[in-house]
Amino acid sequence: MIKNNYSPCDETVRARIHERFNVDSDGIKRDIEIIREWIRQQSHLPQDIQDDDFLEKCLLRNKFRVEHTKEKLEKYYSLKAISANEIGRIRSALPIETRLTILPLPVLTDKMERIILIRTNNSVTDDEELIMRSFKYTLCTSEYSLRCDYSVGYRIIQDFEGLTYEQVKKYAIALGSFPKSYSNAYFARIAGVEYLNVPPFVEAFLKGVKAVLTAKMFSKISVHKNFESLHQNVDKAYLPPEYGGDLDTSMDELLGKWNQEIESNVDALEKVIVSEISNESLRVGEVKYNEAFGVDGTFKSLALD
């Protein structure tokens, strides 16, 4: 069982989130039962393993829209099934072992968003095996968030300090051999992306991205030259001191606590990643898999809204 000792949700926050989406406990219970009945009719999906809390979190990630939640659950179980055996042979790295540190901050903002800090850890020397284990760690983080996090969405702070073009190239090449179906299996709502210490090669990339993203999606991306600019989008009350914030806990302390959380759950997380999947031999009808876009090409991994 996956346990959340890092950032448990209190009832006050839960009530505020319910109020924001204009839902109540009775309505949520009704929607959960609708989804359960739908799952019972899908013989290829895992049966009787989804607890109410998990299904409520899935509803939350889809603004409590039942049909959207059904689609995302179908994708979640079916895409994981494509490469379960392959991904099961990779042992996850722990947060302190990865070159690219992914650190959820334990305190929600006043908008009930979860801040995710991503930065380079140059004390780690990675080889091909560790890179693959680091990719597996991102799956563990995604699975943990899906099972444990209760927030309205994620605000990502990507700090590029110390990241070189050669490192990016090395990871991009390795990513080509990592099962794409898994990266598309997880779903989340992204409230905003904050880029900090952006090198010239990333600035050039962003200019190219602007041409293919919608105006709404691109408006969620902000580039900051300093902490003062960052604090305009992310109140320093929620940031550690290394980012000019007011939190009493340092990055090293936060990373230590997060590492302990993942280490205590890693066996359960890895089991869920590869075992709670669809059984395609029981599927009624056909489905076309597209590793770039999901099931029948109709799904998107992230929602920026």
C-alpha cells in the first residue's frame, strides 16, 4: 500500500477544493459509483482494486467530469500494459540519485496548487543505466502523485542552472529507447510552467515551441531572469530559501524528506506501475494504440487550464 507521509491532505483543503469545483461528498460518491459500474462492464480493466480515494483523485484531475475520467482511466491502464514487462526490468532510482531532481513541495499554495521544483544535481555522475533508472523514477513520481496528491494542479518551476547542452542531448538520446506508452499513461493538470536561469539553447527552443502551441497553452509558460520575477507568479511564502523564499526548510532538507518518502514506497509504486494494467486478451472490441497520442489518438497527457 502506498502511504502519504510527505504532504497529507487535511479536510480544510479538501473542502476548499470541493467548493471551487462546486461538488459535495454525496455527488462525489455518486460519481465514483458510476465509474465503478463502468469499470465492471470493462472486463479488460482491473477489477475491485480502485479504492474510493484513488477514484476521487482521478475525478479531481478531470475537474470532476465523469466521462473525461473514464477516458483517462482507460488510457492509464491500457497504455501501461503495452510495455509492462520491459519497464518492470528497470529498478527505479531514488530522488537523491538522479541528475535531474524532481521535488514536489509539501505545502500547497493559496490557489491549492502543488509546486514541482525541477533542477540539476551536478553532484551525480550518470551513465546510461542510471539515466534509465531516473526515467523510471519519474514514473514512480507520477504514480505517487496520482495516488496521493490532492491539489487542483501543478505549477512547475524548471531551474536550468548548471544544465548543459550535452546533458540535454544525452538524456534526449536515452529517452528515445524508453517506453513512450508509459510517459503518455499519466495525466495531470498544469497550472503554469516557470523557467529560471534559461540558457540560450533553451530560449531558442521556446521560440520554436511558440509556433506550435495554442496561445492559451503558451501563456502558461513564463521565463524569469531573477527571483523577483519568479515571485510575481509564485509567492515566496511557498518557496525554500535557495529561491528567495520564506520557508524554513532548505532544499537539502526537503529533498531528504522526499527521498525517504519515495524509498519507503518504491516497492509498492513499482508493483502498481507494472501490475495494475489492462488485460487486452479480455477486451471486447478493438483498440488502436498510438504511443505518441495514446488510445485511438484521442488522448492528451497534460491539460493546461
